[in-house]
Amino acid sequence: MNLYRVKKSGNSLCARITMNQSSDEITFVEPEFAPWDGRRVPVVLLGGYLGAGKTTLINELLARTDVPIAVMVNDVGETNIDAALIERHGTDTLDLTGGCVCCSLKNGFLEAFDDLRSKATPPELVVVELSGVADPINASGLVSTAGFQLDSIVTLVDIEQFDKWEAEDSVVSEPVRAQVQTADVVLLTKRDLVDTDQIKRVKNRVTELAKDATVLLADSIHSAAGLVGLSSRRPIPQIGVSRTLFDQHRVSTLPLPEGANEQEINLILDDLPSTTVRAKGIARAADGELLLIQVTGKRRVVEPLPVAEITDPTDLVVIEAG
Ligand SMILES: [Zn+2]
């Protein structure tokens, strides 16, 4: 097990809420050459206020898969990621302390990607546990460096606490709202602790804040981990994988027309149901170029596939939650 510590001077929790605390200046220089022959590792930013279940979700994710997942934890206190699970995976955990990666610890965040870049083999997925006060959108701008690509911003919302946090003063309510507003997918957690009225009320409020994001009521942290696990570089298996994702879910495939251009593909994606959690496929454009299509909640990517990631065209696999 490799445990890194990237510590910076200053002890602010988040520059957003600490007066007179300037964020550190970016001194990072992006490498000229992409690692791993140009392959890119997807990065999931996991946001959510304190106690929403981020650490539990990551432990669950590590427990249910054997693929190498690198975890970055921007925790204020001690890291609670299960060391035994990390050991089993041969995974790297990068423990980012002494600041918040969305503001006061930007350099430390970039250096953590540098550490991963120095590995001979890339991980399958990077999951970043953001600090409870981080604004995911600030961190997202730092992710897509050589060898990495932002996959999605997933925010966990504790249904039991959400009303309370939102009614607090701006130090609490601002990050809580920002985390929802910038998410591609919002997962509502702790449903077992509240009645159906509260679930309904919080879901409505979160949907209003999150606008186009997909808002899902997680059956359990187990199912929520399943959603994040689908972010890995591997294509979505067409059967089986999402059986445990949500009680009610549908997996379907749509043929992608041969020779479709980016615009035509976007029209197909426009027609996907609003309950789409994830869609992924590879289409061959008229000029023979392969296009990678990825949808995660409101995030959509249609782009040429890098040479190192070339594979045969596929159907579009669509996962919907009920
Ligand atoms: Zn911050």
C-alpha cells in the first residue's frame, strides 16, 4: 500500500470560508508528453457535505470490485478509507491534507495527479473524495491534465440533514448548494432515516437546485457505489453489472448509425430519457474516425477516440434508473 501525504503550509479548511486566506498559487507545469501511450483515466469527483456518506461509498466501491482504483482523499481529519481494502487492490491512496483542493490546496491536488502519472500502469479509475466544504466545479478545472479526464461530478446529499444545512448561514449553506448545483448526478442518501414526506421534499428541492442533473434516490450506499464504479475505462457490460445498481433500473442498447457525425449523435442523445444515469458507446464517423460517446447525468462528451483507446464501434448502452 502506498500512502502519500501532500501537506501545504496553512491550515485553512477552505479559502472560500476563511477570510484573509489566499489560495496557493499554481506552480504546477503540465508534462509535455501524455503517459500510458495517450490513454486517459476517468476521474470522478465525489462531493457532499460532512456525513453524506462519501467515505462509506468509497469503501463499498473498493469492496465490490477488484479493478485498480486510485483514491484521493481531501479529508480534514484522519482518513477512514479501509486500509485492508486498499491493500487488497494494490491501489494508491493519496491523502491530501492541510487545505481544500478546490482552493487552498490546488497545487497539492495537481501534484497528486503527478504522482499517479509516474506509475508504469494507470489505474482504471480515480475517485476523489472532496472535502465537505469544497465546490466541485473549482476542483473540476484541475482534473483534466495529461493522462486524466474528468468523468463526472457526483454529489451525495444526506436527506436527513439537507434542510438543516440549507437553513444555516452562508458558511454552510453556500457549499451545500454549490455541491448540488454543479453536480452531474446527485445521489440522495440516508433514505432509511426519514419518512416519505421528507424524501419527497428534499428530492424536489434538490431537483430544483440541480437543474439538468440526474437526481437519484440511492437504495443503499451499495447501489450508489455501483454507479460510481461504472465510471471506469471499461465499456459498460451489457448484462449483469447494474443488477445491483438500483432496485428499478433498465439497461438498453441503441444502435449507433454508421457514419453519423457529431451533430447527429447529439440529436440521438437529446432523445435519451431524463432518467438516464449513464450512457456509453463508440461510433464510427463518415471519415472513419471513431467517436467516444459518454453521458453521465447532465454531462455529455462526444469526442474523437485517442489512438491508444481505439477499439471496435459499439452500440450505445443506456442505463436508466427508475
Ligand atoms: Zn475549497
